[in-house]
Amino acid sequence: MHRYRFVLFRPLQLVPVLLGISIITFMLVRAIPGDPARILLGVRSTPAAIARIRAQYALDQPLWVQYGYFLNNLLHGELGRSIVYRIDTLKLIMTRIEPTLCLVAGSVLLALLLTVPLAAAAARMRGGAVDMVIRLLSTAGLGFPAFWLGIMMILLFSVTLGWFPVSGYGDGWSERLHHLVLPCLTVALALSAVLTRNLRASLLAELKADYVTAARARGQEEGRIFWRHVMPNSLVPTVNLLAVNIGWLIGSTVVIESVFAIPGMGQLLVKAIFSRDYMVVQGVVMVFALATVVVNLLADLLTVALDPRVTL
């Protein structure tokens, strides 16, 4: 019963978080130098044309009035109208959301496929050569910027070996998967470096637990103890760490989409910032914020599923 109450009331606790993010985003966007109306119309714009555009998008109103319009749009499930693209911001975002979702999902999947076996090997061979190599690689991975790693991936696998496309998203699903291999691998390598160190430490701590000693005394196989008991319990802090890093993951996709020219929300956000398209910047940030809080909510529920001893 308590879990159902948590599922019902936890989203309500996230409303103040989203409200705070909307205020901060609104103020930061307005702090960007430059007039979006003047940038939209160009250097030959007339004062009358600029005033007309500013009035059309309520840019001539006080900030509190502009935020009121923005908040009213949010409450009605709208994000305003793009100044540059001249279409509804939500519709514009929906046309860009698929590449970003595929990039994030593929990156998380690859990161987990790398993290679990590497951390398991390092924990089971603690102090050996394999453990030292994995720890060295994970430490080095923490120091590689995502954009630099992406460029190195392009130079090696695209330019030199010709295995993958340099940039773009492709047309069909097979082409899209082919185009997403390098971007997903770039993000996954950086993410798995963090997760591997965390999961290795959790595995080593669980291997010293009393229930592991008791299982060994009962004659259970080492592999069964490790994968049936130790690994599920060790995944709890790693899942929480992954949820905490979802903001970093989204930030990485913004950079990676620009490096690999993927037409996703990250690239849309970058272009909107340079063009001072306030509505698009606010809309994309709010979608990212909503995705972050939802992922953290799912992580809480997954934590309980993995370890029933955890209470919500």
C-alpha cells in the first residue's frame, strides 16, 4: 500500500522542482545578450518591424508578464511559438525527439553492457592484472571530454577505417542504427567509466557480507552466489548513480549531436541559443527537466524492485 501511495504522491513532489527550473530557465534565457527580433529580421530591419515582432511575441512586456504567459502555456500543455521557425514549439520538439531518445537509450544500453562484465571481472579478480587494466581504463575514461572522444572516434572509425558514417542520422532504421553506433559508443564509454568504478566498489563490499559467507558455507557455487545474490544487491547504488547522471547524459547528447550532426533536441537547443529563440530554448530545457525527474522516479521504483529491503 505504501508503494502505491508513493507512486501517486511522488509526482506531486516534483512539481515545485519543475516550477523552480522553469523560473531559472526563463531568467537565464532572458540574460542572453541580443534581441531575438533584431536577429530574426537581420541588419536591414527597421525599428517599426522590430517593434512589431517584439509585440507579436510579448517581448515588449515586463519580465513577470512574459513569465506569466510562459507559465500559462505550460499549464495548458503548450510551449509557445518559435520565433525563428514560426511554428508551435512543442510540434517542433516532437520532430526532433526521436534521434535524442535513440541516442540516450542506445548510450545507456551500451554503457550497461560494458559496465556489468567489466565490473564483475574486476571484482572477481581483485588485485590482478585484469583488475588493474579495468581500473586504469575507467580512470582514463573520466578524463576524456565527450567532444574530443567523439572526434577521435570519427577520425579512427569513419575517416581512417571507413566503418561508420562521419555524421548524419540516415533515412531508414538500418541506416539510423548504423549512424548512431559511434555517437552512442562515445557517450557510453564516458558513462561506463563512472558506473564501472561504482559497481566494482559495490561488488567488493557485497562479497564481504555475512550472507555471502553463509552461502559459501552451505556449499553453493561461487558463480551462483555472485550472479544470483551479489550482483542484484550491488546494482542498487549503480542504478541510483545512473539516475543522478541523467543530467550529465543529456548534456553529453547536446554536445554529441553537434559533433555528429544528429538532428535531435540537443542540436535544436544549440541553434536556438545562438538565434535567441527564447521559446525553443525554454521548451527544450523543460522537456529535458521533465525527462530527468521522471528517470529519477523510475530509478526509485527500480531500486525497490532490486532490493525489497529499501523503503520508499
